[in-house]
Amino acid sequence: MWEIRDDEAAVITGKFDTNRGFAIDLSHVTISGCCVGCRR
């Protein structure tokens, strides 16, 4: 597990705000997926 940087979070939250008018609460967010090594 690791945390995303503030600039990465700003891109994600900005898209939701612009496209959907939805403000994300960054104090509790989980994003699941696979790292580049696991995707191969």
C-alpha cells in the first residue's frame, strides 16, 4: 500500500469536480488496481 502525491490527487479530484460536480473527500479514499509488474 502507498499514498498518491498531492499533484496526482488534484488531477483525479479535479476531473470529478469538473465533469460531475462531485467533491471528493481525500481523507478517506481507496483506489484498487494492479501495478505495472502485475499487469504484464
